[in-house]
Amino acid sequence: MSLNPRSVVLTSGTLTPMDSFEKELQTVFKFKLENKHVIDMDQVMISILSKGCKGNSLNYSYKSRDNDDLLQDLCNILLRIAKSTDGGMLVFFPSYTAL
């Protein structure tokens, strides 16, 4: 804000709800466009996995993110899900390093 920009365009599928996003940025957007989801809830399955196929704790903290066993476990999980999911899957990672 100190640079006094004339406009800022933010696009993402993960900025909703905008109210909380505005609070995080400590600003108010004069113009906003929020669209509804393009998929139905029966097309979505959200899961949080804490252990991998080998029983490893899926803890990708800074200390353990280079652990090859954890990476292999994650790859096996994603492969199993992909094989059993007809419509594909979308996976979110917390950073480009994790990706």
C-alpha cells in the first residue's frame, strides 16, 4: 500500500471467502467478483492422511521433507488414489518446495 498502486488484480480459486482474505491483507477491495463452485459437492472427497502406506507419519516439516521414505510413501498414496479415481484428482501442496 505504501507504493500507492492504482490497481491490483488477484485471481485464484482459493481466495474465497473474500472477507477473510481482505482482513488478512488489511485492506478493502472496491470491486470484487466471486463465482460459485463449478462442481457439485457429491463430486468432491476431501481427506487428510496422517500416515502413509508403510505406516510412516506424513510429517513434512522442514527437518523431514527431504526424507526419501516419506516421499515414496506420498507417491504411493497418490498413485493409489489416481488409479481408483475416474475423474482425476487435485492435490494441494503447501509450497513449491513440497511440490
